[in-house]
Amino acid sequence: MKKLLTMLLLTFLLTSCHHASNPDQAKTTPGDEKGHEMLLLKDEEGYVEFYKAIKSGHMVIAKFGLDICTGCIEANQILMSLMPTYDKAIYFSKVDLMEDRAAEKNYNISMMPTIIFFGKDGKEFYRLEGTVTKELIVDKIESICWSD
């Protein structure tokens, strides 16, 4: 029992240290009622967890689909190629509908992939459904996101 507790404590400490020193953490101040910076961790592909991202005060582009769908895989590759360019201003998220079945109903997903643009208020303001190209996504980012 003592070994198990020691291993759990060690795992917790190592995990905590790893996340605290992760250079891929994204910082944002909007949406934090206390005025402190809010850190959102990115996964190994560079995506931010969807439900945290839409509450962050950042603009979010989220891909809804399946990891086995050909169009979804292509959309994933496109979004990952855009991350270095737009990562400072936009959080990128993905929702696997096999893992999060409620999202399909909650966000009226009828075609895969579906890419939804969320404003800083966390509300949807644009969507692309089905096969997309990099140019189409970039055009939408440039025309909608930066048209102030």
C-alpha cells in the first residue's frame, strides 16, 4: 500500500511539473474574471481542449468529426498547418464525435468534417461543412476574423 501511495504521489508531482513547464502552453487574459492569466494546455498536435477554449475569451476554430474519416483527417492536417501562422490570435480545437457524442447534437453537426468559428464570446458565428481547402479556411479567417 505504501508503494502504491508513493507511486501515485510521484506520478502527480511529475505530471504537475511537466504541465507547469510545458513550453506549448497558451496564455490568455480575456475571460478570466479575476484578471489573472489563464493557461490552456495544448495536446501533442497543438490543439486546445474545446470546452475550455470556447470559455477562454479567445477566438476558436473547432473541427468536429472522427479520427477515421478521410475528410476529417485532411481538415486536421490543414488546421495543423495553419496553427503556426494564427496561433497567437486563435485557439484551434478538435472534437472527436466518437468520444463526445453530445457535441453532435449540441452543435447540430450533420456533416463531417464541420469546422465552426467561435467568437471571443464563445458563440458560433460561422461554419464550414464537408470537404474544405486550406485556401477556403484562410479566406474565412482573413475576411471574418480580421474585418474589424
